Amino acid sequence: YPFVTRIPQTRSPDCPVLFALNRDLAGPMALEVELGGFGALTVAGATVLRHDDLNAANSRDMPDRVAPVALAGVAVTAGRATATLPPASWSVIRLAPISAG
């Protein structure tokens, strides 16, 4: 897929939020985002929405069949965010400034 050259501004310019989609139905996707201009950041939270059954849906009897879960392995190092996105998934990665003191 093509490189994204600009991340739209979020609610706070100091706390970027990344929304990422892996459209590949079979394999994971490596995500790398250069975070120049934001200063030192850390991962404030990361979640992923996916299900092995692409036809799965929530219902009255199973309201949490498809629900966000923690996305493991997200890191920010040397001004770059990295993660591995599971197949057929939507991910949200929240970043925050590293507090001094």
C-alpha cells in the first residue's frame, strides 16, 4: 500500500491518534509511522477490532461477540511508532507526550 505522508490533526495536536486498517484477510501487516514534530511520545493505549469470522455480528444474545481488545506490541522508539496489525482489522493507537518529572 502507498505511504501516508500526512496524518490529519486530532483533537489535541500534542496527542496524535492513529487509525489503521489492515485489509489483508490472511496476513498481518507491519505498521511504521514517523512521528516527527510531536516531541517525545509514549503509547497511551491501543485497541483492535476484529473477528476470525468476517460475518460475525453482535446480537442481543451475544452483544460482545465482536468487541475491541488490547493491541499488544505497539511501541514508540526514536520518533517512530510501530505495530503489527492482525488480518482484517481496525486499530486505534493513542499516543501521549512523555511527562517530564
